[in-house]
Amino acid sequence: MEAQAPSAAADGEPDGFDGFDDAEEGDAEGDGDDEEADALPAGVRPSPAAAALIEAIEWDDARQAVSADLVGAELIAALVKRLPNGPGVYRMFGQAGEILYVGKARSLKKRVASYTRLGGHTQRIARMIRETRNMEFVTTRTETEALLLEANLIKRLRPRFNVLMRDDKSFPYILISQDHAAPAILKHRGARSRKGRYFGPFASAGAVGRTINALQRAFLLRTCSDSVYDSRTRPCLLYQIKRCAGPCTGEIDAAGYEELVDEATAFLSGRSSDVKTMLSHGMQAASEALDFERAAVYRDRLAALSHVQSHQGINPEGIEEADVFAIHQEGGITSIQVFFFRTGQNWGNRAYFPKADPSLEPEAVLAAFLGQFYDDTPAPRLILLPLRVEDEALLAEALTLKAGRKVRIEVPARGAKRDLVDHAASNAREALGRRLAETSTQARLLDGLKETFGLARAPRRIEVYDNSHIMGTNAVGAMIVAGPEGFAKNQYRKFNIKGEDITPGDDFGMMKEVIRRRFSRLIKEHAGDMPVTADTANPGEAARPADPVDELAEDAPMPAWPDLVLIDGGKGQMSAVRAILDELGIADRITAIGVAKGVDRDAGRERFVTGAREPFSLPPRDPVLYFVQRLRDEAHRFAIGTHRAKRKKELVKNPLDEIAGIGPSRKRALLHHFGTAKAVSRAALSDLTEVDGISAAMAQSIYDHFHTGG
């Protein structure tokens, strides 16, 4: 949402506005009409909501119509003459074509004209105007559509001067599938493309897992994959421990299982009291009929449902479906807390710390945050806010349009709803207090790194590398990234070791491959941002003066190139790393330091290997040493986890996966017919041709795969 730019008042005149902080990199997205596609940024695609609503838009490269010498306010003044009075969205671009700002307007002409004023702007907006070298515009049918498109573009283009959500990780949901004769209950994250009923969002994957475990005991729905289901010949362990009804082997008939699915759907849809009443009556009837075994089943299911409801935190009366927001600002940082209530239960909460100019009022930040938050998250029927925000009615109308049902936005003054908002506000304050403490500690540690290793400035991007394998098998390389805000897990990367000339277990060869692939790609994609020289002197010496930086440096996005590279290893690993950096011609631009395990591999006795001096150690209780150990341990954890995942995948790999032309359907048919892949490998050619979907040619391919050289 555009709370940061001037809005058209009722009489058509623009109001005052404010500016924002810088943002991180992000994916682009915009309108996807075929005839307009060439004018959109590369890779831009609309969200389903934007694609459905924005039918007739006009992207316009405005720079082509004005003098190339015009910049800033003069450029904007020249463009205003060509703009319509209707609603739309505008984008501002900088010298290198980078996007500076995305805004929406009830009247494009009046909104953009407000940027031509000489005074009355905040420092941020004034700088944004000065840096503007081009603008593009899109007209929409209504202001509601402009608001939806604006939120869509902000979240994907990540403009520097907009308020930005910094945690855009998708929420987990519970899915009851509808693309199989026996629906499964599953944890789901990502695009909701699979056919079925989705319930959520939940604040964490852990909350989803606990809820599904309880629902298994209550409704006995399967959680196995379709391929496992289709290949079962006898009930699995979950059936034995009364957590699945066993539809795979006919332990329950189709009608009975469908009834269980309907009960689970009703419970998750908010009709929990009806389901509990039905189960209670069933238990009573079974008891009266002296069928105590069936009564015990009903009893256990009722207990499981009670467990679900009793472990959802505060469950307010009269709140069936709502999102509760609170905002707190302190120390130049904004904290927004969101609580999710579905089916009358608290499904958890999540804290956000959006990037926003510290001078912005809470109303402006919250308004901008809400538009991006609901860009790809379904809105509930009720949204509770702590204060009034700009364009509140317009936002409610837009969310109603997207959801296809009424969405209300309320600011409660008293009662149970106000208690919920106050509870969220206390959580927002506590989360911000923890964030401030962590940020302060992290800043001190980064300053310590600067002093210890003689860096020009506190590093904004630290990359740590490690390898993992067992006797050379399933070898992987791992890179973790840390910066001023701690670990940047969305920047982590894993590398499957592919080099055929690497001897199994050759740690040096693996590290060479990882470093070559990582920095070759950096050179290819970010050559313009390459550092001029390595950012280090002799470790232990006083830090060199920082190079001049512009006023954006402190709050700029994490750079693509690392200020410091840490390698888990000693002289041998560092020699391998330097050889690759020399080969790529960037050895004098990258600060790389090896972290070798100390005598007897004891933590606290690490040796630091650099090219500037002999290996050295830090005092045992030095905070910088603890910090480097934590970075090294995180890289080790990520490498081990990646290796284990790869090894597990190899262990359960099916031989049928290696046969060209065998997809999920044919694989399922073969396993259903023969039972196991081993039985398929022993099957005669005539037996293979009897399987549905397996032609004579495909049967020959399968037979040849298992009998080559036989």
C-alpha cells in the first residue's frame, strides 16, 4: 500500500507524505498481458489476483517522450503533462534503471504533480526525487485495483523507498486433499495449486505438525503419499496405533472414510462444537448398546479434539476467524505482531520488522504493511487493528474483492476484541525489545571482527563455507551468510559436488569446486558491484579508515559480494581457495580467512589462517572468537543437514526413477501391480506388458534396464 506518498484528498488536492528506508533484493512481478509483456521487467508475472483484476492497463516508457537531459523534479514536471486524471500506479527509476519507488493514485496527474514542488518533502523523498531518471505508469479501472497492483509490485520489485516486509516466507497450511479417492491430511507450504481444502494460515510449521498429530487421533485420516497408499498390501504402523483408519487395505469402506473426512473438514471450518456433540452422542449410543470397544474409540477421538483446542493459547469467545495486528516503534525500528484466529482457536502469532523510515508514523507503516501482507495471504472475515490507517475503507473493499466475500476492518475500543489487540501490542513491545538487544549485540560483534581482522568497516555480508560427506559419498558444499541482522537464511546456498575429476574424500578439490562455482556466478551476475580491493589489512592491526560512502550505506540492502569469507579449514583449504581466487583474477578483491581447528580439535583453540601473517589465535574468552565459532558451527550444521538430506534421498531412491519415460503414474501402476521395485526387476517381458499404461516398447525399455549385460 502507498501510505508513504501523498494521497489525493476529497477535493482532489494532494496531502502531505513521507519517505522510507531501503530494501533488500526481491523477485519482480507485474501485469502479464501478452501485448504488454515486452514493456515489463524481465521475469515479471502477476499474482492471480492482479491478473484477474487488471485487464486494461497501459505500461508506458515515459522517458522516450521527454528530453534525455531532464532529471529529478524537472523530468517529473515534463511527464505530468501527459498523465490522465484517472487511477493508476507509477514507478520511479534511478540512474542504473533500478526501481526506486512504487505508488498508487486516485489521480495519477495530481499525485505525480505533488513531486514537482520545491519544498515540503522529507529528506528521503527529496533524495528520491533527485535520483529519479525515468518513470513508468499503468492506468487501472478503479483505485481499488490500483491498490492491489501497487501491493503486488512492491512485494516483488522491492523498491528502495517503499515500506517493505522483510520476512516474506510463506505460511504453512493444513491441506485435506481432494484429488484422490481417499483424501489425506497434510502439511502444505507454498502455492495452493493442489486440489483440496486449505486451512490456515498457521504461524509456524511446528503448530501445523502438532495439530495434524492430534487430528490424526481424532479423525484417523491418512498422512501417507498417494504412491505409498497405492502400493500398500497390508495396514501400516499408524493403523496399528489407532492414528489411521486404514483405507489403503480396506480396513474401512469408502463411505465410512468419507464420513471421517467430512467430520475433519467441519471441525477445521469452525464447526467444532457440532463435531464434538456428534462424537459424544455416538459414544453414548455405543455405551447403551454395550459396544464398549466402539465407545472407547469415540472417547479417544473426543480427547484428541479437546487436546487440539486446549493447546491453541487464548481462545476468545465470539472470535471465529480474525487476524489481530499490533505495532510498536522504538529505537528507529518498527515491530508488527500478527495473531491468527481460525475456527475460534488461536493458531499462533508471528513478529515482523518491516523496513521503514524512522520518521514515519505507525499509521503509515501499518497501512503499507497490510497491503503487502495480504498480497498472497488469504484475508479472514475480520481484521482487528490498533489504530486507524489511511485508505482503510479502500483496503477493506480490495480484500473483499480478492476474497470473494465480505472482509471487515475494525479498530475496537473496548471489550474482548480490544483485549486481543492489547495482548498483541504487548507481544510487539517484547519482540522489539529482544530485537533491539540482538541488533546491539550483533553490531558490537561485527565491530569486533573489523578490529580483529583489520577490515575497513564492519562487514555487512559474511560468507562461511564448509563441506560434508562420508568417505566421499553424497558430497555437498554449503555456504551460510550473516550480516548486521544475524543469519540471512534466505541467502544460504548448497552445492552438490559434481566434479568427476575429484577423488572421493578430497576436501581440497571439493572446496575448489564450491569457490569456483560461487564466485564465477558472482562475476557473471554482479560484476558491476565487485569490490575494488580486499577489505583487510594485517589482522591485529588497527582498522583502516573506511572508504567514503553515501548516506544510504548504513541501511542499504545486503550486498551481493562478501566483505569477509570464512573457510572451515587450515592452510590446505586456504591454499585451495586462493588458487581459485587467483584463477578468477579476484584474489586481491576478496578477504578470505581460514578457521582451523586447534590442538586436539578443541573449541576455543582455533587458529586463523590468512595470507598477511602467520596463523594466530585469539584469547580463549574473546567475544569475537565465540562469534566466529558460532558462524563456523552454523555452516557445519547446514552442511551436515544438507548431506543427510541427500543421503536419505539416495537411500529411498527407487530404481524405477532411473528409467527414462517412467513418471509418477507409470511408477504407481508398476508398484501397484508387482508390489515392489525388486519384483518389477524380476518380471518377465510378457508380465510387464500386462500393466496398465505400459506399452510393448516401454516394457522392453524396463526389461532392458534391469537385464543389461545379463
